[in-house]
Amino acid sequence: MRGGTQLGRARAKSGLSQRDVAEALGVAQSTVCRWEKGEREPRQRHLRALAILLRVDVGALIERRAA
């Protein structure tokens, strides 16, 4: 998954901070940061929760960028 950029954009568009997202999902803020940098991938349950929280489709978060 290379959806880190999409996740960061969706979060910023929603007006939420990384800390807000982390608290809502029960993860550390550093975890959200790593997801956004593409260093780690969210688990499936977190992807679903992110999509609901950010009001986007899961596909929008995991869309791959052309290399």
C-alpha cells in the first residue's frame, strides 16, 4: 500500500490532527505519522475506522500511485 499520501490529504481535508485520529482509533500519534509517511500500513480494522472517521471510501485511502 502506498496510500500514505492519500491518508494525509484526507486527514488534513477533514480538519483533524494526527493526534485526533490517533485518539479516535486508539493508536499512538506516531503510528498515524508512520501510516502517512508510508512506513507502515494500517490494519484492515483501522482502515475501515479511518474511512468512517475521514468520510472517505477505503479505496481512496489505499489507492496506489503510479511508480
